[in-house]
Amino acid sequence: MPAHVTENPGDLPAGFRAAGVACGLKPSGGMDLGLMVCSAPECVSAARFTRSGVLAAPVVLTQTRSRLDALRVIVANSGNANAATGNRGFEDAARMQGAASMAGGVREDQVAVASTGVIGVPLDASVAIKGIARARGELREYGHGDFAEAIRTTDKFEKAIEVDVALPSGTVRLTAQAKGAGMISPAFATMLCFVQTDAILSAETADLLLGVCVARSFDRVSVDGQLSTNDTVILQASGASGVAVEPQTVDEAAFGEALDWALRKLALDIVRDGEGSKRIGRIVVSGGDDGMAASVARAIANSPLVKAALHGGDPNWGRIAQAVGAALYDSAPLLLDISIEGVKVCSAGAATRYDVAGLAEAVAGEEVEYVVALPGDGAEAEVFFSDLSHEYVTINADYTT
């Protein structure tokens, strides 16, 4: 956490109210619909979405029918992804958008719709609309706890940020809520994240900062390497604090540091909550070019063999070498170096002498770091990933039953 950021549980930033309700979309029961409303007419926003070739209806609707730089209301549901549901899915998302616009007193193009849950099952929009109406009556400045609860699916714990950020020009508030535990890939995740601040941001600044911070957080985590249809991240700025974050200023740098920390923390919470997860790995790859380093890091993080070894506390570095070779096929001889928890196990493509017992003890902890050096200089990429456990298989084998 940066020194100018202070944890401070409490209300949402000025200008925001939220609520979470149970409306019957989640088969297991409990809260399953959240509503976030910004009362500031000049609210500024920015958004990022999954790069999947199969986009869920709420993602398509928000991208095509909403002003991504002026979103004032977010309606999000769990229990149903409203993905692969055809024209009906789009119409259901549009009905949710219309109901949320009335609940928030804003135009429809100022409403974002987000969903998470089972793919390929039609969403009961009438149930969701009743939930939106109920949520309207429960909007509170402290309603973000219920909102965070309403977007959870297989998450074992709530993922939220509540901090004050001391900028040179004044103090602003920053809060965020996220969900995600499975179907998590470095190209985004089955994850939703919503961020609120009362700082004054231009649309260009909001978009720039969100893009940079997403690239260093949600774009760098993996639970199972599976790309979701529904990923959505939205930043909203009410401006109610009166503190302006001007471009290319110390204020912008300080606010960016706070946002970067917040999103990286939430991304790591998602990895730590990976379905059935016991351990977290961090892979750092240097050398080659940017594309090469990133592809190698992702190949290692998504390797079932590497992930199973991480789960078992097995320092089998041969599985890392195999994953690198698969990512960089036809590149032999590849003179790579591999280190695990600071112990060099491979140098210039060949095994080294090291303390086997000491390394086995080092990888038995909750977090394990792997470092791979490829030939060449300049590039570096990191990915955080969770292990592969028996529980993960059980959870996903029974997901719809």
C-alpha cells in the first residue's frame, strides 16, 4: 500500500449509493443483484471488457448502447451470466438497463449492465427487474457491502477496497468491489470489478489510468487459464470532493499509484480465492521481447503440470522448462535460466547443483516465486497464478448440478 493511501472502512465516496438484494437468480439463494448509483450529473467513467470471441449479452449491450465515459448507474447480477442466450439475452439485458435507468433517474445510455454465473441459460428478466425496484428502495451510502455480496458466485470471501487517498491537492476517497474465483485467465477473468471515487477526473484521464492499471492487475492473473464471456471493469468518478486530478501532475501520479495498488490487491485476492486454491505462484520472465516474455509467463501460469506441482509443494522445475519449451517451440537450443524461491535450478539450459531439501522446504509455503531468464535483454512480464487442486475439479464437475 502506498504511504499516501489509508484504509478507512466507511461510506462510499461522496455522490454514490449502493444496494444488494436477493431476487431469486442465484440457485443457492442469497443476494444476487446489486445496484450502484452516482447522483452527480457530471459523473465520469471508463470501462474495460473481456476480449472473448463469445461476448455475453450485457457486455455487448453496454459496449454498444452505453456511454462508457459517462456511466452513472451499474446493475450487476450473479447466478446467471446471460451469455450464449441469443436475441432473448440481449433483450433481457436491455430490460435490465431500462429498469436501472428508472431506478437511478438517469438516461439508459448512462447505465451499464453486468452479469456472472452459468453460461447458456436464459436469464429471468422479470425477476431481475423486480430486484432492481427493490434495490432502489435500499440504496445507501454504506450499501457497497451488500453490493459486493450480491455479485459473488463461487467466491469464498468478499473482495473490496475502502481507502482514503491523500493527494497534494486534497484527500479523495476510493472504494472498489470485485468478484472472481474460477474461469480466470491473464486475458481477463470471470470477474467483475467496480471502482468509485469522488475525485474530479476527465474522461481521458479516467480511461488512461484504468487501462494502465488493468494491464498490471487483472490482465496478469490466472486461476485456470479459461477466458470468460463476461469480464467487466468500470471506474466511476463523481467529482464530489472538489479535488481535481489534472493530467501529467503529481496528483495524477499519486492517484494512479493508489488505483494501481487497489486493482492489484483485488486481482491477487481473486487468485488467492481460486477455486480450491491452496498456494499462489508468481512467475517473472525476463529477456526476449515483450510478446515473448508475456507468452512464456502465461504458458507457465496456465500449465496444469506446473499448477499441480505448486499445489503439492513439488519443486519439479522440469515442468517449468517444459512449459517454456512449448511456448517457444522451434527455438532450440534455448539457453534459459530458472530460479525457484531465489534458488537457481537451471543455468543456460542445464541443471545446476542446489540444496534439494532446502528448496522443497521453500516451496511448501503459501506463496512461491519462479523466475525465468530468456536470452536477450529488455523485456519483462509477470503473472500471478493459483495451483490446481482436487477441490477445483470437484467444484467445476458439479457447477450446474
